[in-house]
Amino acid sequence: MSSLALEIDHVMQRIAAPKAMRLERLLRDGLALALSEEERDAVAAPVHQHQDWLMRLNALRNSVGTGKAGTSTEAILDDLRSERA
């Protein structure tokens, strides 16, 4: 994985979901400009699937939420990763 991809992945994990979705859209738009039409079509299909999945995930999170603040999944995973190092 390139350093740019790692940096993007790191940022995507740290920012809020709405900002992450906007950043992803911007990055995919940039990729579409750089790719041929055939390559764009191959990249575009998973975007819609990913967006649909994110909407379903958000609905699920809202349906099971307790309304109480707790430790985020990302924080738990970061804590587990730090124990391995």
C-alpha cells in the first residue's frame, strides 16, 4: 500500500462519518477524472454498494443505540492494537 493510501486510511478512521463520506466522494471523483471511461464504470459500481451499506449500518446503529455516550468501536480497536505493540 502506498504512503498516500495509508495516510488516507488513517484520516478516514479519525474523522466523523459525514466528513469521511464527503472525503471518499471527493477522492472517487478525482479517481474518475484520472481513469478512462471503462475504468470509471468498474470503480463506480462498488461506490453505490458501499453507500447503501453505510446507510444500512447507520440505520442499524440508530435502532440499537441507548442514547448514552460510550467508548467508540475505533477507540476499542486502537486500545487492542496498542496492547499488541
